Amino acid sequence: MRPLRIAAAVFAAFLGTMTFGHAGLETKPAVVGAYYKAVMRIPHGCDGAATDTVRVRIPEGMISVKPKPNWDVEAVVGAYQNTYDFYGRAVNEGVVELIWRGSLPNDQFDEFVFIGKISDNVPVDAPLHFYAIQHCKAARIHWIEVPDVGQDRHDLKRPVPILNIEPKGHDNHCLVLPRRPLALWA
């Protein structure tokens, strides 16, 4: 019975660190030069109204972005501020915004998933900001507030989802599957 209590305590501590009232990224951090799977959570509607559109601006330095198809998703292509090396090819444009259209009732949440490569040029001392706008029938929630130095983002009413960047060589907490199939899969 003791392992069950320990597991419950660890799970409760984990839940205590998450803020369910704010839009945010599920997995943090990302590694320079690696692909990152972004899972943007939208936790509720707008003052009781259903969400019908979610817009996410892709930060400079995240390239080769591809959304997972849920809802009706549009990838807006535009110019980057810089030119990036993408496997030996110079790229200066790509997806700069993702727009999902559909319906999310106020009493439910959803996840908006996309992948992208974190350029080698992204500094590790400054986080990437994923500015987001949540549209509802008669309201909009702008997840765009950037915390001041030393300020906790959870003290803000509408904090921007933030992704911290680690240098190459850091363990990215990837799941490594066994080389042989598990008996369950055989």
C-alpha cells in the first residue's frame, strides 16, 4: 500500500506545479538544434462562451513548423526576420502563425499540437514566446503578457506561453523504445 501513497503524493505535487487556468505549453524545455513537439493547452472558453478560433504566433528561431491536424488548421507562411540553415539549405520563410478553427465548449479543454525545429541560432539565455489569441463568440483572450525580470509568470492575468531553451548536449527526456518488440506487441 505504501507505493500507492508515494505515487499519489508525487502526482499531487506534479498537479500543484501546473496552472490549469492559463494557456501554456505542456512540455518544457527544448534543445537548440533539435525538433520540439509543442502541445499548447487552452484550458477553457471565454467567460462561459465556447472557443471558436485559436491563433498561435510561431516565434523567430522555430523553423520547419508542421501542425497536427485537429479542428480546421491553417498554416500562415511568411518571411522570417533572419535566414536559417536547414540541413544545408538557407531558409528565410516558413510558417509564422497557426490558426485552428472549430469549437471548444467552456467546460472542456483541448490541445493544439505542432512540431518545429529550434534553430542553432536561438540563444539559450532567452525563452521563446508563443503569443496566442483565443477567440470566442463575443470575446477574445490575448495570452501575450510577458513577465518582467524576476516576476513569476503565474502572477500575470494572461501570461504568454514560454519555452525555455537548453544548449545542445542536454538530456531532452526522450523516450527510448527497446530494440526488440515487447511481448505485448508480439
